[in-house]
Amino acid sequence: MPLSRPGQAARRLAVVALLLAAAVGCGDAGGLEGAGSTPTARGPARLWPELTPASSPAFEIGEVNTEVVKGVEVPGDDIRRVDPVGIVRAEIARHPGDYDGGKAPYRDTKSRMAECAKGPGHGGCPVLRPYYRDLTGDGRDDLTLGFPLLPGKTTAVRVYTVEKHRLVQVMAWEDALSGVELAGRSLVIRSPSEVAGYEYRLQWTWDRDQRAMLLTHDEMLRTGPRKHSRKPSASPSPTAAPSASPSGSASVSGG
């Protein structure tokens, strides 16, 4: 998650304060009034500079997730002419261990595919309504598709584009969803958090070098009202301003 340069926030606050002061001064014959002092900018403190920078990731999380969807044709290279139900059927066929048999984790999704005769979003069909938008910037629509992984409570979200007359999956994610949004050329997924009053927000954006939707933002954000204590807080003791130290306090931040 990109961070602001040191002092940038303080400069913005100073500009806002100056504009507010000017606005007040325009209607006051007494002249401009100060808006008060602005907080002092504090630069980042680098921890453990003696550590050798890592040259490879510790975990494989599949940042670039692309796959040609075999067995699904794209008539006229028009993704709107591709059957969304057929796409999900092709995925089920590629992963029989997840969908076939009484003990398969997503067995109910496969059984309910028989109810998709009228297309996605109708009756008991698990394939959700498809959405089309140009996410890759090539002037053609791309496809965002979702379907619940039953009998569980997670939902699969997929993004597809067309490359060289083939259907290509350029993003895949499964999670418990509280909301999904298309914002410009990005896909934003909101998911509930185990921390009350917060949610996760993940954003995927098309990267033309990797030819995939990359996870560009991973945040934990407050959604509920802040709890205010009815008891007055204790007066702070006259101690020096805290500095960076190895013993960190508990906090909620982006991933």
C-alpha cells in the first residue's frame, strides 16, 4: 500500500488552513485570522537497518494469476457472446476434486448447476449475474463473474478477458463477501473482518506488463462508529514524545 512522502500530509494541512483563514478574512474587515498551528511532520524511522534485504518472497501467494480457459470458445472475439454458465462448468471440470463426490468442499455448487437452464441469476442457478466493463484498457469489454462455493459461505470472483482469440482468466479470488465494486479499471472486494467495526478492502487493478489484475491495495478499514468512553481519560504524564522502539503497541493497519 503506497505511503505519502514525509511532510506531504503536513503541507496539505497547512494549505487547507491558509485557505480557510483567507475565506474568513474576505468577509471580515478586521483582516485575516490565524487557523492555529499545524502538527509537526515526523519522518519514518527505519528499523533494524543491519538486516540484509530479502531478495525473494517467503510465501507463494500467486500475485500473477492467469489461465487460458480451455474448452470455451469466444465467437467473434466478443466476450459478451460467451456463456457465463459454460465458463463455470469448465472450471468445475478442471477441478473435480473440489466439486465431485459427497465429500467435495463445493459439491452443492455442482449439483445446482443443473438449475441454470435459464442462465445466470435465475432460479437456483449459482452463477451470479455477469458484469461487463473494459478493465484492461484495450477498448473492449471484459467479464467479471461470481458464483458461491456451496455449501460454504465463500464466493468465487473471476475476471476474464480475450487475448489472441482465447478466453483468459486474469484474476481469481475466493472470500466471504460483503460487497464487490467496479471502480474505473479496478475491482474492489469488501469482506467482513474478525475485528468488530472493521472490514477488509482488496483492490485489483490491471497491469499491462504482467497482463493480469494485480492486488494493488490490501486494507483494513473502519466501518462502524467509534466507541467513546463516558469516563474522562486520565491526564497524560509529562513524558517525552515516544520514539520508534522494538516494543510495538497493538494497532489496526493495512495489510
